[in-house]
Amino acid sequence: MNENEKKMFLGLYQMLLADAEVHPNELEQLYLIGKEKGGINENEIQEAIFSPNTLVSLESLNDDERIEYLYNLARIAWADGRN
């Protein structure tokens, strides 16, 4: 997993925590996104989101990566079935 992917997964994880309740469907969606991204496994995602050295900064993302990130944020937001 490259640094931009780590940043994106950390940002997505922060979205999971936004409502102070992590729904199982949200975590499932996070891991599904990793699988779709080229086989990033659960351990790699956990390492990225729990690493103290990973900072969320989207400045280094190109336009396509930013669009993908926003799309995945929406997927996470709707995963728990509540609007």
C-alpha cells in the first residue's frame, strides 16, 4: 500500500468514527474498498489506520484520486443505512 492509499484509508476510517458509532456494514465497506483497490487486505488497512505516522493530507492526491476518495466517503456514509 502506498502513502496516498494509507492517507485515503485513514480518512475513510475517520469518516466511520464521525458519528461515534462504527456500524459493522461501514467496516465491511472499508474492507471491500481495499479489496477493490487491488487486493489490499484487512491487515494492511488496519496497519494504515492505526499507524501513528500516517497523516491525512489530500494535497498529494491527483484529481482522479480525489474523486475516488469522495466516492468512497459517500459509500462509507451510506453503509449503515442511515442518512
